[in-house]
Amino acid sequence: MTTTRWWRIVKPRSGIEGVVAEMTWSDPAGRAVVVEAQSGQAVSVARGELVTVVDVDGHQVGDMWAIDATDPSQWLSAGHTRDRSERLFPAVGGQFCDQRGEPILQVVADTSPGVHDMLFPPCDRWLYEGRGLLGHPNCRDNFLAALSSAGISLPIVPDPVNLFQNSGPQPDGRLLIGTAASRPGDAISFLAQRDLVFVLTACSVDYPPLNNGHCGPLRIEISLTGRA
């Protein structure tokens, strides 16, 4: 029987302060947890397990990170992934890499339209403060809180993989942000290439067009299907 540890961050009131609930889950058939709107989760994933991120209601971006559980100084690097794959986002069968170019996650399936991003940082409090939204939930703080609850501290906040984010480069060089193209139930699945701490935040941008002007939940599903 496999035991997976979940750390749940429930809508921080300000900064990274919030209610942190630690849970354990045991289920050989698979495990699932909902990442509520404008919140974050950290979960341990074993090498060979299959991780699926589901857009529950549609049009919701998820910021994803993967940190090596054995050596937290190694994490999924968006820049090194672009370099090694020579793509803006890996195709099905492609790999995400760490800072040394070593595989950390493999894309094994994608039922969404396939529109994702690896160019934007997580939303942060300064983004919202610039719009006059003080104390607004944000993915940077939710990531830091989730990571802290898992007992990990990094020297930087790595750029995330922005699942379902519709912000592709235009011919004139602009990055045009549109509504996430994902539909209710669309999902993308990854095979863990090593033991990981997997972090997912449900993007907190609640004004158009990114999340269609409304923040919704995501679901993480982990199964033994891919175990090597």
C-alpha cells in the first residue's frame, strides 16, 4: 500500500499566512484532492506514479512546480525544459527537465486543446497591488506556503509551468493573454521520473480574460498506473 502525504493551503488571509491542514491518504487504487479556487496544494509523488491535473469547471489556469524530494536544490526548470526540448511546451511524450537538463516529469497525455505556458512567472502581490487590490490571494504566496508546509525552503521562486494558460507569442512579439481554452474535465497527465514534491496552485487572477473572470478549482489525481 502506498501512502501519499498532502499539504493543503486554504486561501491565505494575507501574505503566506493562512490555515494549513496536513493530511495523509492511503489508497492503492489511486488518490485525488481538490485544489480550491485561489489556493495551493503540495503532495509527495513517488517515482513512476502518474499525476493528472484536471480543470474541474473549465477555463482555469494552474501553476505547477515539481521539486526533487531527495535533493530539493533540483526542481523543474521552465528555461532548461525549453532549451532541451527546443519547444515552448513539451509535446505528449516529451520531458520536463531540472536545472541540469535531467528529466523530472514526462507528459503522457493531454485531453485539453493543448494550450499551456512556460513564459510567465506566478502572479504575486505586487501585480495586484498595481491594480489597487491589496491583500489579494496570489500564486507566489500560495506556492511558498505550500512548500513551507512540506518542510522545504528554496532560495528562489522558480518559474512555474502554467497549465491551461492561453498566452502564446504573437507574430509581432507580443504575449497576448486570452481565456484559458480548457473545458470542464480537461486534463493533462505526467509520469514522475523521480520522487517529487508536486505543487499546484489554482491561479488567483479573478478578472478577465485569463480565468474567464472567475477563479475555479483544479483536481490532482495520482495513480499507480505509471509505476515502473
